Amino acid sequence: MPRSLPRWLVIGCLEFLFWGPFCIIPFVAKLTVGEAIWRTDVLSCTLMSAALAVAGSYFGRFQPGYRIAVFPVLALGSLIVTGIVASKQGLLDASAMLAIIDTDASESAEFLSHYSAGDFALAVFLLLPLATLVVQARRGLFLPRLRYAGRVLVALLVVQLGVRSVHRYAYARSENRPAAETLGMLPDDLITYPEHYIPLQPYLAALSAVQMRHQLAALARTASPIAGARALDPAGGATRSYVIVVGESLTRRHMHLYGYTRDTTPALDALAAAGQLLAYRHVVTSHAMTVPALSAAFRFEPGRGQDGHTIFDLLNGAGFKTYWVSNQYEYGLYEAYDSAVSMMTAAASQTWLNQPLGSGGAYAERRNFDADVLPELRKLLVRKEQDKVIFLHLMGSHYYYPSRYPPSYEYFRTPASSGCRSPAQRQTIDEYDDSVRYNDWVIDQIIRTVRAAGDDSFVLYFSDHGEEVYDYRDYAGHTDTMMSPYLAEIPFVLWLSDEYRRQHSESVARLAEAGERGYITSELLYGIADLARLTFPGMDPARSIFSEHYVERPRIAAGRDYDRWVQSWAPDAAHSAPSRLLDCGDKVASAPATR
């Protein structure tokens, strides 16, 4: 017996060295950047590693082949998660994976700018399992088949699910939610438990992302005008030319219009002061990623009577010609596939202005600014033969921020000794605010262009989601798993032409009164229909922020009741995870709290 102990000890160490690095390396990366390590992830990694090791013992002399097959799968998954962690872009989920699938060469180059050579140093340790396998194969030091191992693993799983249920129960009690919810989640916990095994997370997220793309592709295939949709106002008079501007990555907490201390919105401020702009102060997005946010805004919610249809089908059915003019990219995955947004907007006549970065280009290249949409807008406005709705999709304030504005719009420069942030962080905030100020000029030019056309018009501007730029934690970017008020709270402003005000004078005062209502962009489809004065089977005025019949309901942002969540939110350590809290006294990027 004593002689067998060293062999068991050596086998145990070798098993740990083979299976452990796939989880340990991402954990070390998290600690390096200040992210929290979740207890559930540790438990799942322990259980799944043990299960894979025990499963391998049943292969006997074929264990080397089993491990050679498993290694690239787990190593790649671990490497992807480590890369996401090193870039400080939050946690990997289906929306983030969909963004990766939709990326092209330009966006990839911009994303890779997050990294330095040191970020990949940990990846070298993923070779340790291969070295371990060589030793095991040469010495025959594999785990033998174990009696009752399966029963032990099942017992461990039951215990861990039980611990998780206790935590859920305590959380439900603290939130005054029914404790019965805890029991109802047990089946989901059992099914989704592998999601917490870090090396599998990219594959499971990719599967969900592919399913999301399949749903959007179905929208493109089945696009057709909605029967029974019609305009409430009779035809005739001035041409209707409605413009909906979709911004990108703009949080209202960096807009002077909404109380930010820096002068980032001089043009919109002037319009609002003159009574020409309505600013809605309590609008949030449903997601902090473009595709799910716009999908929720433009697609009918299942079960509402218009399944498989979009806002474009509604407008086309009501007799409008719809246009989608985008300064973003038409193709994803290096031009191999249509982007999710291009599929979602297939029912509109599309124009894509931004071309992928060519060979030899640099990610920091300044080109294709959002002012490029203005000539296309003018071309469409001169067409008076048919009422139209023009969607303008901007690059806005999407990272890489200096690429979003010309050098002449470099405006903000924080003193080198200001605050607690590093020089690089302060520079990033300045660059983001410069992009916001340029965006302000672009919106003003869009409004001027529409005003000059003299049509029955409105311009509605909103951002798909917000952005964080080292506002209170060591994080810059956007993703659902990092949700905060900076990511959820977006600008939502409306300009009305003189002709629109004359034609619909009875409703203009009502539009102004709606400025303090709480709203979420997943209801936007009904708001656009109301603003364009349309009706259709299933129209629900209670879901339009502009309607006198509007009813506030729970706003679900990134899977949580936003109003309940934000009441207890504060820029503190408890809400900075998985990033490190910045203990800043200056709060250069702060703004008044809004609901």
C-alpha cells in the first residue's frame, strides 16, 4: 500500500496539470485585470474537470487519443475567454458572440487594439496539458477506472445545485420575491450547469448566436407588407418624409443636453433652448449590444399578432417607401455573410456607405465619418413622388473613438494631473467626448437638411445602447453582462418640422408632455407607428411613449427589471464587478442620476 501512494499522488498531480489549466488560466487573467471570480464557475470547473477525467479512464489504453481530441476544443475555448478577459470587455454571452460573428476586418483590427503582447503571455501555459500528456503516455500514468466514480460525481452535482438553490432562496427573500421561484429554476440549473465550465462557454454562446442569426434570416426571407396597415391622415398635401436616426454607443450621461458637465452638445442645446427639440429624459435600451437592441426595437414581439414582421413591413404596408442608409458594415465574418443588421432591415431599400478596411489599412484610419449620410439623405428627400421613412444608421461613438470624427473636432483635453485615472484612461474619455460632440454636429446637420426640404417631417434620434468610458470602474465598452446606467440610459430626442406641427397641431403639446415618461426601446415600434400616425391590426397605444393612453410597465433591460435594479445601484465596488472599481473623487465622466 505505501508503495502505491506515490504512484497515485503522481497520477493525481498529472491529472490536475492536464485538466486544470483550461480553467486556471482564465481565472488568473481575471485576477490580473481585477475581475471577480464567481463561485459557480469554480464549482463547475471542478466538477466538469473531474467528470472529463473519469470519463477518460473508461477509454483504457486509448486515453492518449481521447485527450488529443479533447485538448484543441478546450484549449481554444479557454484561449477565447482569456482574450475577452484581457480586453476588459466583460463576460462572454450570446450577444457578444453574435457581435464577434458579425465583425469584419476593420472592426477586428479596432478590437485587437485593446490588446498588448503581454495579454497573450498566459496562453503559453495552455501548452502545459500537452507536455503532461507526453509524460503520461510515456510512463503509463493515466487515471485507472474508478469504482463508484459516477455516483460520487452525481452526488457532488446534487450538493452544488443545492448550494446554488440556497443562494437563490436568500436572494429571493432579500428582493421580496416568491421563494417558489428558486425551486422552479432547478431544472434550468441542471441543464445550463455546463455553461459555467469556462472552456465550453464560447461554444455554447456561439450556438445561441447562430440561433439568433437564424431567426433574423427568417425575417429577411419572409418580409412582406403588413395587411391592414394604413395612415390615419388622408393622402395629399405636403410629402411625408420621416427620418429616424439610429445612433451608436452613446450614453446620455456624456451629453450636456442631459446634464453632463462638459459642453458635448452645443447644437442640440441650442435647438432645445429655442423650443425646437424635445428631449425625452428617461428612455433606456433593452440591451447593451447593437443586434439584440435593434432586434427588440424593430421586430414585433412574438405573440403580439404580427409574428415574423418588422417595423419596415408595417411602414411598407401603410404605403410608405422605406430606406435604410447605414454608415456601418453590410457584411460580417470577413464579408462571408450578411450582417445581422442587414438581414433585419432587408425589407427596406438599403444603402451601405462604410466599406471594410482594405489590405494595408490601419485600424486608426479616420475615414467614412457620419457626415457621409448627408448627401444620401438629400438625394432621398428630393423624391417627392411617395411618402417615405428614412432610417439613418450612424457609426456614432463606437470604439475606436478617434476614428469617428475629423481631426478638427479634437476639442477636449484633460489636464495631465487631473483625477485618479491613468493618462491613457483620461485620453480615452477625451476622445469619446470628442466623438459625442461631432455626433451632435451630425444630428444638427441632419435636422437642417430635413428642414430645408419643407416636407411634413420629423427627425427622431436615439442610440442603440450606451457606453462606458472609465466612468466609475476600469472598463470601457458595452455588453449586456456589464450592464450599468451608463450602458442602459440613452438619448431620445425629437424634432418636428413646421409642416408637421401645422398638420398635427393637436398632438404637438402631447408629444412635449411625454418627456418625463419612463420608456424602453423594445416598445419603440409602437412609438414610431404613433408618431407616423399609423394604425394596424395589433396597434397598442398604451405601448407608445407619445400616446395619451401610454401606460408605464416594467422595463426589462438585459434580463432585469431596470427600475427595480437601478434604485439600489451605485457606482461602488458591489456594482463594479467583474471590473475593478475606480476610486475617483473627480468623477469627470459623471452626470446626474436619472431613473
